[in-house]
Amino acid sequence: MEETVLTEPAGAKSQRARFASPNESLGELDPQSVGALVSAAADVAVVVDSRGIVLDASFSDPVLARAIHEDWVGRRWVDTVTTESRVKIEDLLREAGPTTPTRWRQVNHPTLDGPDAPMRYSALRFGSERRVLAVGRDLRALASAQQRLAEAQQAMEREYARIRNAEKRYRLLFQLSNEPVLIVDSTSHRLLEANPAAAALLSLDAKKVSGHAFDDLFTPASRQAAQSFVAAARVAPRVDNVMVETARDGSAVLLSGALFRQDSVTCLIVLIARVGAASAAMKAEDARRLAIFEAMPEAFVVADAERRILSANAAFLELVQAATEAQVRGEALERWLGRPGVDVDLLFSNLRATGAVRRFSTIVRGEFGANEDVEVSAVSKLDAPDPCVGLTIAVSSTRGGRERLGGRALPSTVEQFIDLVGRVPLKNLVRETTDVIERLCIEAALELTRDNRASAAEMLGLSRQGFYAKLRRYGLGDLGVDAES
């Protein structure tokens, strides 16, 4: 630590350095009083003889005394300081005079543990034996504050260096980016900066871009959209894909942006995306796909993970006897597809197990009571960010793909049940199989009795109420007034 030399105005030093009449004012002080006064006034007081040997010492702070005091009495004073401070102690002893104290000098005392203890001494020679009285001030608090200040300055320098390096990186990225970027004052709608890509796209002079009106970059028809873009960005975290046309050549671009604060100014960073040939080709390709999807002769429907319809083509609307897509969008798929409580559960269980299903035989129920045997092929994307299921529904030419066995038709869904063995719990398979068999038995009874429900109920050993309850469950026929009775 550098030595500090105090300077005082002329005339003030002599007034402060000594009393005007010390003989009269202090003449009656005895050595005991002087010692107590010196001990109270100084953090450290040392009495040294003409050979530099410590005769006596006092410490105002017991902690300081324990840290640097190792029985100084009888030792040379220069031996109590660090090596680099020995010259200063010798200068103090040599310069000490009988009337004028020496200038303050800073020395360091070694401690038992920890850093050296800095002290500031001034000395005065007295008595016939030319003894020296040195008074010292403890500088540890000042040294600690200076150390903290130095560390804080170093930390600030490191932080400034980190910020400067980050600014260099982002500035380089800003300049080299192929994507046009603008920095706009969100209050005045004036440009603050534009990277070379933006300057080239908008025909701006890179040296004169500051202060250019943001709205003037676009055609008169697009200026309202540009103003709305800035207004929306001031209240929303981010605004994306606002289409405008550039004033340069009328080309369409998309604006995206977000706010940030810089030097107490709210700025808007604007990213400009060109709507080029690639985007047009992609839109054309999407349009072709949608046209093919709509014109397919087979019914096609997309449903979410909750089995609710997201979209459907015209063939599906015709199959379920709906007039518009709005009538089916958001509705449950099982409202029209499958036997209630049986087929759709089985279909989705198989989809979850295998990811795809081919030629699943079931029925489609129309809004006005028409039933059609169909075959369903489906694929699932249930692990995608937006899970969905696509189903192609074709009207079956063989009554649902049933095979004849002894004059009765057996459902091909039995194969589906067999495929699920080992992937679906047995109790679920048994329940679903029971529902299929029960429905087949009811249909057979109705067919044998020529739709005489009372005879069918008697044939199956069911009460009329129980038989009608099962008819309602499986959606078989119009119960009408007979059911009400």
C-alpha cells in the first residue's frame, strides 16, 4: 500500500502541531497521566531507547495486541515489522526530534495468522536519554476497505469486458446475418439501426438509416398493418407473421418482433422474412394435398386423441348424412362410427398397440338411420406434439367383410381380438368379445323372427324390458311406440 502524506495550509500546521503555552497548560501533568493519555489517543504507543530497543508498549485494542504483540519489550523495534518496513522504522528513529514529530509513515507488522497488519506511525524524541515515543494508528479497516474496493473494481472490469465481448459477438452476428433485422424506436416509429441484409432488401442507405420512418418502408396499403404491428408489439410479448408489402418493389414480407429496453428507451427488434418461391411452392403443395383429400371417393376423417373429429372430407359427410363439415367438427367419432361401446374402443386399442390398423370391419350410422357396413384403415400419430388419428372409411362390398360359416356371418373383427392377445388385459378382451357376441345373437334372433321383438325376446330368454334395453344399447332399429309401452 502506498504511503500517504498529509499536506496542510500554511499557518495551520503550527497551530495544530503544538500548544501555544504547553508549560503553563501541561506543566503539571505527571508521567502516569501522560501515559494514560497517549494510550487512549493512539492505537499503538511504543517507547524506544536511543539504540532502538523497545522499553514499553501499549495497545488500545486487545484483538490487535494478540495479533501483533509478541512481547516487544526488550526487542529491537525494527524486528517487529516486516522486511520491507524496516527502512521506514530506521527513518522514524533517525528523524525524530525533540519538538517536531516526524511525518507519518506506514509500516506492516506480521500477525500470527492472516495478512499483515498495516500501521501508521509518527515519532517524537524526548528526555535526556534521547528516548523516542512513537504513536501509531491502526489501518486494518482502511486496508480492508481498499481491498474490497480493488476487488469491486476488478469485478466491474471483468463484467465490462464480458459485456463488451458479448456486444462484439452480437454486433458481428447482426452484421453477418442473412435475415433482415431492424431496430425501431417503439415510441417515435423511427429506425435506429438496420443490418446490411435489411438495408439491401428495403433499399436503405446503411449510413443514413437512423431516423428513417418505419411506416415509409412499406406501401400505402400496408402502412396500417405496419402501425398495427408496432402497436401490438408494445402490449404482447411477441408478434409473428404480419404480412406487408415493401415500398421498394411491392414484394410481400412477413414481420415478426419483440420489445426490449436499451438506455431507458423501449425498442422493437423486427425480423423480416421474405415470402419467396419456396413459400409459394409450399402453399401450392398444401393446396394440392387438400384438394386431393377433399376429392377422395372414400371417406377420410382426422380425429384427435380424444376421438373428436378435426376435419373430414365430402365423402365422409355423405356417408354420415351431414350437410357441412361444421356439423361434424368437434363431435365424437363414435357418434357415427362403430357399434356403441364396442368397435371404436377396439379400434383405438389396436391403434395404440400397433400404430396402424387395416380393414377393420364395422358400421357407420347415418344421421337419418341409414347403416352401412364399412372397412376402416387407420394410422395414429399419438406421440406427436399434436396427436391425431387418420381414418379411411370404405363401404364394404361383402357386408362388412364377413365370412360365411354354416349360413351365418362371422365378424372379421375376431381376428382383431386375436391380434390383441398379450397386448390388452384379458378382462377387456372378454368384455368386448361378450358385447360383440351379444349383439350378433340379438341380430340373429330378430332375423329368425322376422323382426318380431316379442318373439325374439322370448327366444333369447329375456324380458321385453331387458330386450329393449339391449336394443337401445346397441342402437338396433327404431324402438318407437312399442318400446314406450
